[in-house]
Amino acid sequence: MVQTAGERQYGLLVGAPETYLTDEVLQQVLATVAVVPSGSAA
């Protein structure tokens, strides 16, 4: 769950075999995610 300063919260669903989706892999995926304000260029 990603919590922002406002009331909105965002979930991230990652589908992968359990043996692949380790904590390390999940941290690498999360490091590439950015929540930007509506209308912003990402």
C-alpha cells in the first residue's frame, strides 16, 4: 500500500510465482514506483 499526504491510498498488485517474488525482488520493484500528482509528467 502506498500512502500519500492526502486521503488517497494506492495498492500495487504484483503477479509472480512465489519462488520468484522474494523480499529482495519486491524491494527492487517498489524502488521503481513513483506516485506523482495528477497532471504531472512522469
